[in-house]
Amino acid sequence: MSTNVFSIYKSNKQKIREHGERIDVTSTEMPALKGMSLSLLRLSESGFREPHWHPNANEISYCTKGRAKMTVFSPNNLRDTFYLEEGYLAFIPMGSIHHIENLGEGDAEFLLVFDNPQPEDLELSGSIYSMPAKLLGNLFQKSEKFLAECQKVGEDVFVGSMNKVEIMKNENPSSLSMNVLESNLQVITKGGFVKLGNAHVFPGLQNLACYFLNIYKGGFREPHWHPNAHELNVVLSGKARITLYTPNSIETFDMNPYDMSFLPQGYFHDIENISHEPLKMAVFF
């Protein structure tokens, strides 16, 4: 079995709450990873991912299912609120606090990719638990006793539930979001197509990009390499066969839905559709 392919669902690093879960694949679970890692976040109906930030990594999120709202707070009191559906990308700069709310019926699901093989989380609830109750009481104009009672919970909320019903309206475009399925930067051939979500069409991106790759039955992505980027692939549907040429070996491996593969910068590779349906992949760089 190649060390460059891994089934997301087989990761032992899972954080599960009543209203959602996150499965992480870092360099601990997949040692081949360099400079990148991935999480699969699933929120049940009315679930939300609490406000948090990543002090050591930028994040790019790809919505694979559902309808959601994201808010990102950036330096200089900037706030971006936007809505996400299947095919939408969101970019969260390193250190920016953000949260996600599931507004649809059924689950919402996201592929989260970081530009660090060991990304760190800091949760808003955890930060509250760490502060002196007297200080928080003065800050929020509540009694020290009240805040001390709040701090007894002691565990990060991570994922919670809300009752609010909201209509999605993407009226004000955000520099931190785009629909990659509607990207004007694309390549179309008889074998399939790729929609590009990079800094040319998504200027807010820093150090990360995401493409949507669709290869028709019998098609393939021609052999190529990326001289300036690592590549992380996730199969959304169909079945892929990848051949990877490295300085020390030639590896061929197959990928099923929710398998991920890592192809190091500069390594020669190709992607073949070996299923009887279109092969759909989210490709991160």
C-alpha cells in the first residue's frame, strides 16, 4: 500500500460532538504529508462550529454538501459574512477568528485544508475558560461569581446547536469566498474539465488554492508536475488511479470516495478515471 494515499474515514484523530464531528489527517496520521493537512468537518442540521482560529496555518474550505453561513473576523475590525453551498470555497487567513453555521436541511460538509502539516486550534470557549473570572466580569459587566460558574464547564464547545432560522442571501460578495464550480478560469477537453480556484480568480488566497477536477469515463489527466506546489487530492465520487514517479520509485495506487492522496512538489504524476461514472475530485495546492 502506498504511503501517499489515505482513507479519511480511517483516521483515529476524530473529534465528535452531538451536532457534528471533525476528522483530521495530519502528518501524524499520514507521515507523507509536507506543508499541508486536511480535516473533514460535518455539521448536523442546525449545528455550528464555534468561533475559533488557527495560529499557525491558513485555511481553505471547500463545501461538498449542504448550505451554511461563515463569518470571518480580520484585523482592523473587518468582518466578512457570506453563505456557502456545494462548490463554494472560503479562505481564512492565519489567526483570523471564524465560525460556520449549518442553515440547511440535513448535514453540511466541508473539506478543510491547511498549509501546515500540524495545524493548531484555539477555541473561543476554551479561551474564556482560561481567563480570570474577575477580569471577565469587568469586561462583560457580569459578576465574578457568574463568570466563575460559566467557567466550570471546562471543555471546548467545539460544535453546538442553534434554533435560529435564516434565509441565505449572498447579496454582498466577499473577498474571502468564491464558487469554484462557476469559475471563469477553466480548461475543457473531450476527456473532462477542471475549474480553477487560484489567486487569478480568487485574489484573497494566500499560499493555498483549490481546483475542481471532473474526468469523464475513460478519461485521464495527462502526466504532469507542479514545480512550485505540493498537491493534495480528495475523491468526491468515482474511482481514480494515480501513478506517481519519484526519485526513488514508481507508485501506482487507486482511490475511492473520501480517499486522499499527497503528491509532493515537482513529482511527475497522472490521474486516470477507472470507474463507469465521471471522476470528481477536489484538488488542493
